[in-house]
Amino acid sequence: MAASADARDAALAPILRKTPEPALDCALIPSQRYLAPEFMRLEWERMWRRVWLYAGPLSDLAQIGDYFTFEIGPESVLVVRSAPDQIRAMYNVCQHRGRRIRPAGCGLARAFTCPYHRWRYDLEGRLVSAPDAECDFPQGNPIASGMRLPQVRCETFQGLVFINFDDNAEPLGDYLTRDVMDHLGTYRWGAEFSINLDWTVAWPCNWKIGVDSFNELYHLQGIHPELMDMSDDTPGGCPIDFYGRHSRFIYRVGVPGPRWDDAMARRRGYRDSSQITAGVRAMLKAYGVEPRPEWEGHVKELRPVLLEAARQRAQRGGVDVSGLVDQQLLDDFHYFLFPNITLNISAHHFWLFRHRPHPEDPQRMLWDFQQFVRVCPGQAVPPRPAHQDYVIGDGHEAHFPHIALAQDEAQAGELQRGMRSAGFKGLYLAHQERRLRYFHSVLDEYLARA
């Protein structure tokens, strides 16, 4: 049994391969890039309009005529299934007077009709009717001229739809890199996962604060102390890798890290750091394992028990995890896809965070939270949840699937207020925060382009 498991993991080892470290400087990250309208405009012109952006789940486009809108900065894009094998994206703006055709959201349509003057476009964006089109336009009949909604590049990957405003941009596969595509492909998202939470929360901060907040583990001991007894947040326990514009860390759970010492354990009400804590006990039970008396005093030796329990849990549920190494069954494989997607991935679910800039104010952003769950064989696909809009402080925090998300969210406004202080000039980053520095270096590469 052990030999076959070793052979399997050896075959799948590329997902664990360490990547070279990029050359990075150690200068301050200037606070003005979180504050200045001029910097916001430069980002929009030179970065946002040139990158591949996650627009929404492909499952929202199941039948011909299904559509959703994707709002990013000042733009709104209609994404629609126009044919059985065709997903299209086009600007959500009528070519007559510039009125947005559809409000934010999703639906089913046979055509798109502007509510202002009743100009009507088919699912491919062609203008097919307009009042008085043939007799009252001295510049020519807009239908006969072939007028249509301007198209936006659109591709799909693993059940996710991406768009790009740049007609000359590289293909999505090249942008994501082969490594990232291979890694994410092992989870079979497109075939076996279904969205079951879909929220947008207005955050009082720049969108890059959202990105920064989830790209390092240095803050766990500060605002997530309840995680210290069951995870390793230290640089030695959290490998970091870089893939093109993107990055990853592997957050190891099921074992406390070096920071969980006797002093910290006593502050949390335990005798010492060798005790099985309530958090570890709950994790064991979640994987169907009853804690045994002989394990008491050996909390740092329980990770193999959890790994085996995780694989058995998958087998009991009929979930095919033959393409995953053991670490993928237990740990959080945490990918950042430049410029604004954070993925927290496990074998049975994943969280997708999308950090969107406010269309006008550099000190506000929209934080999208989507949860996708694995649907086991024989299980019914859960109904598509309604999209919910929230603002910080309205009580939605109590319904997060994990307290850490509410704790992270609570920092957003405080960080932005600090950025505005004359006493703060920029981010003074630790080496373990180098994913932040790398993100800003990639952003700078775009901003340097004319």
C-alpha cells in the first residue's frame, strides 16, 4: 500500500516542484499607489485593459441565451452563450446613444434590446432592428451598415470564463502558464464543482489592499490566532512559488507550526503545546476520525492520521482523487492569478476571491466571494445561489463559512486609513511577504508600457 502511494505521489510530484525565486528589490512600496487618482487611471489604461480577467462561472451559461454581465472599472461586458459551442463577450452599451443595455446581473434572453429607444441586437451582437432605421438616418441605415456591439475576447478554462479587452493579447493558456493550468486541472473544476455562494462586499479601500491581504501568512499570528494550533504559518512551513505573472503558497494544516509553543498554548487555556486542542479535535471529526486517548500529548504527530482520513473520506464519497497528491487533500493550495484573483483550493471545495477596482474612487473596491463545492457522484447539483450585495458592517460577516474571512475584511478600512497618514510612506515588506512585492513588480511592468 505504501509503495503504491509513493509511486502515485512520484508521478504527481510536478505540482510540488519548487520554482526559482525571482530577483526582487527591497524598496518601500509607495503608499500613493493606493491613494492617487492618477495612479488609478494609469492602472486602467495600461494594465486592466491588457490582462485576462475572470468574468464568471461557465455554469451560468448552460443554454443558448443565458448571459451575465461583468462589471470592471468603468466597463460593463455582456457574456452570453450565443450557440451550443460558442461563448461571446461584448460591450454592454447600445451603439445609438450609449445607454447600457442590461443591468448588472444574469438572465436568459433571445435578444438584447436597449430600453431607451428599442434598438435590438441578436445574441451575437448584430443590430437586427431599430425604429425608423430605413428612413430617418441621413448617414445610412444602421442595420444595413452592419452595426453591432463591439466584441471582447473571451475564453474558458476549467469551468471559468475569462475576458480580455486587448485584441492583441496572448491566448489565455499562455497567460496562465502551462504550470498553473496543469495544477488547477487536477481538481476537475469544470466537471465536478458547483457554485453555492456568490457575494459582493463593498470595501472602503483600494483594490490592491484586497490583493495584499490574502497573499501572505505573516498576519495569522496577529488577527487569526485561533488558527495557530492547527496550521503552520512560518516561512519554513509555507513554500512559495512563482509562475509567470502568478504565484502560489501551500498553507499546511493539520499540524501546529513552531509558533505554537507552550506559552501560546497556555494563553489559549491549554496545559502545553502538545495537547490536542479543540480546533484539531474538530478537524479530526470533520474527516470522520474520533480522537484516541493515546494521541493526547502528540498533537504534532497527527498529520499522517489526517492525511489518511482525508483520502478515505474522499473514497467513501465516491470522489475521484487519484490525480491529487496527499497534500492536496488536506492543505490549502493558494494561488494568485494576476491581477486580481485569489484561489483557496482543497479537494472538496474552493474559494474564489475577485478584487475589483471601484469605477471612480481609488480608495474603494468591490470584493467578490464565490464558493464552489464538489458534487459527488449521485448527489444533486445545488441550486445556483442568488448573488448578494453587502457593505462592511451590515451583519453579513456572521454568515461567512470561516471566521478568518470576517477578520480579514475588518482590516480593510483600517489599512486604507493608515495609507492616508502623512506618517506612512509605504509598505516595508518581509521576505515571507514577497508575493506582495512580486505582484507589485508585475504591475509595474504593465505600467511601464506605453
